[in-house]
Amino acid sequence: MKSMTTLPVSRAAALAAAVATTALVVLFLVGPVAPASAHHIWKRCQSVGFTPNSDDVAASIRVRRIACSYARDFIRDFDAAPAERYAGYKCTWRNVDAPDSLAHTRFRCTRGTRVIFWKRY
């Protein structure tokens, strides 16, 4: 039987192996980290109907840094009493009467980096 000899390992190589192992363990436990800009991606949400079987809806709902369920509740409540300042948000809107689309109003409410955008038909 041949005897196995151990090769000397330099301290730098041992340290590099330890760092690589630690990085893999951390990545496994934490998961990949999204870039900071990922928090500013727009999400699309389902429409909010106000009158059954009609075009009376809030559509094209998009949000940033807000859950869709919160945005849909916000839009329902806001529709009852629209205001420039509502629930801590600053809201703006404008009427759109383009010849190639249905007349609607575009709403945008912001609170810091949180944004809710929708069209009301």
C-alpha cells in the first residue's frame, strides 16, 4: 500500500477556501440579493369595478412599493371622496378625452416613494 502524503497548504489558500465556503453558506441561507432598483419596479394590479356589467371601473392600476390589495382598497375609498391630499398621499388627476380612446381620468397618488396610478372610466 502506498502511503498518502499531505501537501502543505499555504495560509492564503486556506483563507481563500474559508471565505468561499462562508460566501456559499450565506448565499444559501439568505438567497440572492436583488439590486436596490428592484424596489422601484411597477406592478400591475387587477381592475376595480364600481358598477356591475358596466364600464364604470378603475383600470390600468399600477403600483410601486405598495401591495395591490392595499391599492385596490385605497382606490375604492378614494373614489367616494377624491381630494388632493388623501390618507397621507398627495394626489393629482387630469381628464383625458382622446378621439382614439374612451374618455377617462388619470389618477396618480404618491407618498414618498410609494405610488398608485390608475385610470377611471
